[in-house]
Amino acid sequence: MAFKVAIIGRPNVGKSTLFNRLVGRRIALVDDTPGVTRDRRVHPGRLMDLEFDVIDTAGLEDAPAPSLAGRMRAQTETAIDEADLILFMIDARAGLMPDDQGFAEFVRRKGKPVILVANKTDVRNAEAGVLEAFNLGLGEPVALSAEHGRGLAELRDAMAAVMGDAADVDVDSSGGEGEGEALVGEDIDPDAEEPAYDPQKPLRVAIVGRPNVGKSTLINALIGEERLLTGPEAGITRDSISVEWNWRGRSIRLFDTAGMRRKARVQEKIEKLSVAETLRAIRFAEVVVVVFDATMPFEKQDMQIADLVLREGRAPVIAFNKWDLIEDRQERLGELREQTERLLPQARGIRAVTVSAENGRGLDQLMQAAATTHEVWNRRVPTGPLNRWLEAATAQHPPPAVAGRRLKVKYMTQIKTRPPGFIVSCSRPEAMPQSYVRYLTNGLREAFDIFGVPIRIALRTSENPYAGRARGKRR
């Protein structure tokens, strides 16, 4: 079993940069602004022949426990408790800071193996900072530049020496540094087709929504632990953090994402990076739970997020959170159902669940809705029943006549799942009104129970084998 390595230190010393270097991919957000990382993130890492799990953490700061910085420090302390090896990082360019002394003493009290890392040694006068690091009493510092990859061989040797037999040395691997678990969606083909639906197949679920609607609190409630940083402040989450979980024997990977504000309000570089991570999670997730605030649902931004999920072809589920704050629940529930059907016609029958992340209400129903939606998202309709339905549908409501010529619909076939996609062979596809395409879409939903997911219908004309062939000339 691979050992765990936690990277800790003051804010802005380069922890996330080293994390990205060890996992071989640009996963964690990196910026010159201190305090970019807030939640702890775990990912398989590799350094030459060593394989391990690496934990990125928030910067250590002295702050009261109830404050945001204090809650971030609690997350870092949890990472230290989980880790087998600590990489205590300092900024050699800035030199030793007073906080470094206090944090070094804190780490020593934990009794875990520690390697002192002096980062940013690629600039002049960094040698003085490396020498100062000896004063921390954590042994000889490893000088490196996480940004440029210098000193990694020395770091590898130090890790192997400290961990000894616990180090998982892969001497036979032919892969390069950074090979490991795929990122969000990199092992998912959105157009992949499965011969039969497997209800036990691992499922990827992204939780998205506006800031401060309770996304992180919802995930904590689902998994039953304070895994993600939460609080009354809006915009706490910045990275897309994945959490492994098991629901009814099924492996679930939950992705917490940053809240998405209106594009005009997104000004800071960090927030733009956070939104890009959220878009990536939506694009490659299987099921996307769009969290609405039940006290203020269907805001303009809510609708834009839901529309984005549908345009990306994901399997959507709506969670009306903060249901514990609603007084007249029966009347409110009827209003929400009516608004959902009226405002999201492109996903007719979308599954919506009322939940309360604070008291755990409706969580099992939410996951059941996600599993059911995922099954519908993977549904395949045989060509025979599909065309028998099409014949009946066109007989009941024939295609309209355009410019005096009636359009002809010949046959239909399903070409893909995830989401269901169909091709309709017809005459003059460019002249087919969208109202008739909607008629076919709604008929498909009712006939084959394809509610709550996007349906793609493409119009094609059958090829004429003689088209473009010139008549033979007489001689």
C-alpha cells in the first residue's frame, strides 16, 4: 500500500506547485496570491521510482478556530494526522520567517517523519535562505525549485531514506514521472456506448451551483464527515475537490466545485481559474447535481448553470437545498415543481429533490434520483420499436408542407447514448421546423421513458447514389 505524503508550510511557499509536479499534472490552482489553496486535496503521486499519495494543504496560519483561516488550519492538521511523511516547505527566497519556527515546533510535536524542503532556490541569494533553514532543527534541508523541477532527485533520495521499506519502489515501470490516476473525465468518453447498463458501475457526480448554496455542506452530509471546508462566507471552495464514497455498495466519486457567479462579476484571476475548473468538472462528469437555494430558487444564474449542464449533455438532477428553512413546505413544493417544468422544458421530467444538508434530510432520495437519471442517460432504444413508434407518430401528426412540398420522414435510429442521440432520415432536413423536432423529442420521452435528460436529434437526408453523376454523352 502506498504511503501518504503531506506538503505543509506557510501560504505562498509553493506547496501546490510541488503538488502539481509530483502528480505530473496541473491539478491544483496556482497563483502568486497567498491563500489560494483552502481544502486539502489527495492524488496519486510519483517521483522517479517512488509511488505514493500526495496531499496538498492550505497554508498554515495563526488564527482563531472559528475564522476561515482557522478552519483551513484544521484541514491541514487533519492532513498531517493522515500522512506518513511530512514535507515541511519554506520559501528560501524570502528566508526564514518567525511563523516558520512556530510551525516547525508544531510539526515536531506530531511525531511524524519530516523532510525540510527549501523551495524557490532558482533565484540569486537563495543559498542564504537554505542555510537559515538549519535553524528549524528539522535536519538538512532539500533545496529545490518546484516550478522548474530542480532538486527532485535529492528529494527522492531523502524520501526513500526516511520511509525505508515503506517506500513503494516501482523499478520495473516503464512509465515516466507523473503517471497516475486520470483527472476529472480523462478516463471517460462522453460518446462511449455500453451494451448493457451496469447498476454497480462506479459513478462520477459533480455538485455545482451558485456561491453559498451549500455544495460543500451537502457533500459533507452525504459522506458523513467534515471532509470539505464550509462556512457562512461565500466562495470558500476554489478547486474542484474529488471525494471517494460508497453508496449502497456502489463506488461514487463526488466532485465539489467552486460557486459560479455571473460572468460580468468574475474579475479576479483566481475566480476565473476556479470557474474554469468547475466547467471542466461539468464537462466530464456523468451526473451533475445542480444545487438551488430553496429560499431563493431559479435565479438567473441558476438557470444559466442548469442550461450549461444540459448543453454539455450531462445527466442533470436538481437539489433544492436549505429545505429546513421553508415554512409552508407543501405549497412551496407545488410551486417548485411547476417552475421546474416551465423553466426547464429542454429537460422535461428532470428529477428534483428537496434536501437539507444541515440536518441530512432527503440525501438518500437525492442519490437515488442521481442513479435513476444515470440509467436513463445510458438508455438505448432498439431500432425496430423505434421505427414502429416513428411510423405511428408521423401518421398521427404528419410533417408539415414547406413551400408546397410535404416533408417526408423515412426512418430513425439511435446512434449514441450518454445522452441519447438519434438520427432521423428525412427529405430536406434544412426545411424541417424545430416545432416538429420538439414533437418527436417529446414523443420519444413518453414512449420510451427518457425523462429528465437531454435528447439529441440530428436530421439527415438519404444519399442519392446517382446524385452528381453526369449523363453519358452521345458520340
